[in-house]
Amino acid sequence: MPAFVGVVKLNSIGSSGVFHIGDVFAISPQSVTKTFAGAGSFNTGDGLHIYNYYSNTNTNDADVADENVVGNV
């Protein structure tokens, strides 16, 4: 059912975000990322004490594509 839309202000949208006004059957945003992190990288909170005396993150990635999204429309 069509709707009347008033003023719309869009400040920002992310790389895999979708901005759509109106009727739609399906919306399927897709994105692929690869994250490299060493020991203790994603710790959050108050008063953390993390002791990583030796940490090594191997970022050698020889293949060209890991997760292809080509053709996934």
C-alpha cells in the first residue's frame, strides 16, 4: 500500500546499509570483511589488566578472494 512520506533527512549511511522509501519485496544488503587482531584486541570494560608478553598475529593471506559475494543479488 503506497504511503505519503514527509521530509527525510539522511545524515550518513554505512557501506552495507540500505536506505529505501516505498514498497519493497526484499532487501538483502551484503558485505564481506576480514579482521586481523592479536591477543587482547577486543577486550572491553573497566579496570582490565591484560598481560600479553608475546603476541604475534599472522596476516599473510596468499589467496585472492575469501568470501565472494559476486552474483548474490
